[in-house]
Amino acid sequence: MAEASRTPKAPRDTGTVLRQARDQLVELTGLEAEAVTSFERTEDGWRLVVEVLELARVPDTMSLLASYEVDLDQRGELTGYRRIGRYERGRADPHRRGGQ
């Protein structure tokens, strides 16, 4: 079988890209993904922000969530990720700078 036939093809739709990215991040970090909150096409592929549960607490509004920026190549394969923020679930706007 030729090498080219084993190379993964680019995903056909955005939903597939988002699901694959979320699943790959979960597999690598062991954290529970809550939502993909943003995504955009880049020159190299895709960039997403995924919200994950980092620490479950009682009550749930005190649980710690984190935002991860995830980079994907043109095929939808994860090429890198980094935590860009951490916040309590009960916070109204975790990405706002300054006072809340």
C-alpha cells in the first residue's frame, strides 16, 4: 500500500475538526472538555479555545475551569496546546481583563 493512501485526509466539515481537536486534547491532558468556545482558520490549519474542567469542587460553581488554546494542522491533527486562563465556574466572564 502506498504511503500517500495512509496519510489522514483533511476533515470535511468544521464540526468534525472541533470534535477531533476536543478529543485529542482530552486524550493528551486527561481533563474533561466542557466546550469549544472559539475557533478560526489559520495559515497553518486551525486555532481553537477549549474550556476544560481542571478541578471539580462542591458546590460546582467553585470548580476550576481552564481555557486551552489548541493549534491544529490542515488535516485537523493537534500540533500544540497551552493553557491561557484558569477561573472558577461561577465567574461571569473569565476572559475579561481588570475588575469584574
